[in-house]
Amino acid sequence: IAVVAAITPTSAVNLIKVAASSTARNASGVASDFLYRLHRGNTGIGTEGYLGNVGTTNVTFTIPGGPFIDMPNVATATTYSLKMKNTDNSTTLTMPYVTGSTGAMIQVDELMG
């Protein structure tokens, strides 16, 4: 499960600032633990976060230590995503879980060098 945004840097030497947050909910009705992490393409970057004992109520989280500064070293389209998974490999997770004005956000900005 992921929330995704893409950016094309104007120069390979420029840095990318990524900020992300989301809501999530355990749809199975059984509380369990979840891990989440920011990714560039299929590569995990930054620190992995942990949410313990997530139940059927909505939880909100942001990337650990964020916003994150990345150096992709490319001037081509680069995809960033916030991915989440359960630790028991069987619990159903809903992300983002939207109620009212909550949901998910991922923002990518180029920092010119």
C-alpha cells in the first residue's frame, strides 16, 4: 500500500525535499503492528517507522525525521512513495484511510544548488 508523488529535477546535482504523512487503519478488526517507510522507486530511504497495536480506529503518522532530504543524482522523473506493511503478513491494512478532512499527503520539492 503506498501514497505516491513524482518529480523531475532540473539538474542531477539538485536535492529533493520529501515530506509525507498519512492516515491508516487496520481493516481486519484485529490489532496488529505496522511498518512504514519512504521509498525512491523501489529503494527504501530514510528511517523505517513503526506503529504498534493499530486497531480499527484511524491513526495518523508522518515519516520519521521528516522532511527527508534526498540526492537522487538524476535529471529524470523520480518517484517517491510512502509505503506501509503489516508485520504479521496477514492483517488487512487500509492506507490512506479517509475520514472527514484526513487522508494522505506526499510533497516533493526541488532544492536548487
